[in-house]
Amino acid sequence: MAPTVLVVDDEPQIVRALRINLAARGYQVVTAHDGTAALRAVADTRPDVVVLDLGLPDMDGNEVIAGLRGWTTVPIIVLSARGDSPDKVHALDAGADDYVTKPFGMDELLARLRAAVRRSAVSVGDEAEAVVRTDDFTVDLLAKKVRRGGEEVHLTKTEWGVLELLVRNPGRLVSQKQLLREVWGPAYENESHYLRVYLAQLRRKLEPEPSRPRHLLTEPGMGYRFEA
């Protein structure tokens, strides 16, 4: 099956040029002209690679990268007129896999695209679902929202960070140090009491019986696990 490429750019001439060149080389091409459409297109079409401009009309491309990295490892190639080193570093830190500066050579872009497709083929089994459902609540990793009983549940930024990391690793033990490092930062790796406080808050908000959790489980002395 031909690889699918999502092209995200608000310049019609670039979108047209990419569509023609990629289709001629056997790719299926999906397009989006702003960040909101791009986020939805990834959830709907599950492309093998995203080619993303940073200067979008509704949001910065780095916000799109961050939104995608909350739930998917799809390779992202940034295609941008921002050629300064800090812009490249920011995009790569946000989760982009590669960076091509406009104006660009089509042969170079195609070579990088082929490499990204190979990476995508290797990691295709590791994708999380965009919407994770349990018997008691639903987690939308794309929209960063949680619903219980049809009502949206308000979570703080930190609560969401803990929940997101657990949900992205269903059934897997996530160590205390990993949670602390990824949500709070490396300086907090030994502050395990933070986790007890925040897991208790999440259970009160999401579990029918917080004292007997069904989904947000503790492995004493080791870490935590999410079961759908």
C-alpha cells in the first residue's frame, strides 16, 4: 500500500507542487491548510509522514507538533522559511524529526521523506489511539480533554501530564522516576510524594471508587500503571 503523506501549508503553490511531485512518485497525499485541520487529519487518516510548515494562520507549527506528540510517533518533517538555528532547535525539541528550510530542493525533500517513511514502518505498531475509552471515563489525547458520564472533567496541567503519560503506555508499568522526570523535570526524580498527591487527585476525579481504583493502579515501590 502506498505511503500516505499529510502536507500542512497555507501556501497553495507549495501544496500544489508537493501534491504533484509526491503523487508522481507513488505517495498518497492529504492536505491541510491550518493547524486545527492538521491535527484532525492525522487522527482521521493516520498518515505515514507529516510535512509541516511552521507559519500557519491559526497557530504556530510548534503547537501542532506538541499536540501530535501527545499521542503519536508519526514522523514530522518541518518545511519552513525560518532558517535560524533557534527556530530549528525549538521545532526539534518540540518533537519534529527533521527540518528542511525553504526554498528547498525537491530531491533533498524526497530523500528525507523516504527516510521518514522507513522510520514510520518500523514504529507503526507503537501508536496510541487518539481517544482512549474505559468503562468510567474517556481520554481524548488529541484534544487534551477528559470526559466522565458525558461531562468534561477539569484537570490541571500537571494532572493531565501524569494521566497522559500513563494512558500513552497502557498496561505498562511506568516508573516513579520516569513520571517525575517527564512531568516535573529531572530535578524532581526523588520527589515521590508528588505522585501520591496527584494520583489521589486523579482517582477522586475519575475513578468510581477512588479507594479501589480500576484504571489508575499503583505498583508499590515501583510505579503506576493504566488499565483501560
